[in-house]
Amino acid sequence: MADELWSRVEPVLPVRPAGRTGLKPLPDRQVLQGSLFVLYTDIEPLPTWRVGRSGCVRRGVTADE
């Protein structure tokens, strides 16, 4: 994402509350860039996959498959 676009978007994002517990959130710029990529490329969601911080994990698949 270009710095010019980010400088226009960043001021309108909500401020995260301090003192949250759990996983550290991803940087806002990285999340927005990923969202724009999905919209731009028109990628369809994959219902059999779960995407997490550790990558994609196939649901219901055993080690034998």
C-alpha cells in the first residue's frame, strides 16, 4: 500500500484500547492491505479452510489423508 493512501486512511481508524489481553493484533496497515487485495482480486472464501495467525489449517483432515 502506498504511503500516500495510508496517510489518508490511518487518521480515521479507531484507537485500540490499552490493556488488552490475548494475542497481539496485527498491524492495521497489514490488515487493510490484505482486505484490499481480496477485494481487488475477487478471491472467494474457502469454506473448508480456516485462516489463522499460523497460516491455513484444513478442517476435518487427519494425518492419514
